[in-house]
Amino acid sequence: MKELIMPCGDNCVDCPRYTTQTNEELQKVAELWFKIGWTEKIVSPEEIKCFGCSSHKNCTYGLIDCLNERNLQKCNQCFDFPCDKINKMLERSKEYEKLCKKICTDTEFMFLKKAFFEKEENLKK
């Protein structure tokens, strides 16, 4: 199984923002992100499209900066793993998972689960 695991444990290969190609599909992703509460409004396909974590993108959890400061590739290489940043991120993710189970269709939830709610397992790889 192909993976592209980010420092937060997200798997880009399963993320619809990363994999979706057409504007129509991206519009559906934008609507889903709004439904979940991850955006304040339905944004354009150009705004919702993601190309993965990089230096131009601000990491919500501060993990990219932390890795750069410590000259590490992955959080699990750190002596402090799992740190407060990771633990807070996992707590927040579990709350989002509960919310998504309530408001998403089964198909939407499975889409999100593989991308975002297997963080703890992904971080250990």
C-alpha cells in the first residue's frame, strides 16, 4: 500500500484534497470541509487543493518547524516523542473523528478515516 505520511500522521495518498484532480471533485471536497467545520465557508477548488506539506504552508501543529529545528525527518525519531504537541494533535483528531462519524455519510467518513484518523498508527511507522 502506497503512503505519504506527514509529520502529523496524515496520509496524503488518501486525502481528497491531495488526490482529487477535477474542479467538480474539488468543489465536493470544499463542501465536505465546510460541512465538517474545517473551513468557515465553501472555498474555491483552487483554495481547497493541497500539494502536501512544504515550506510555503503553515503547519497547524508546529511540527514542521520543530522537525527543522531538531534536524529530524519524522517525529518518532525524537527523544521527546510523543511530546505535548503530538498529544494535543491526537486529542484534537479524536474529537474531529467523533464529529465526522456523526455528520458524514459512511462513504465520506471512510474517505476521511484513512487520510486523517489513523494518525497514531502512522506516526509510529
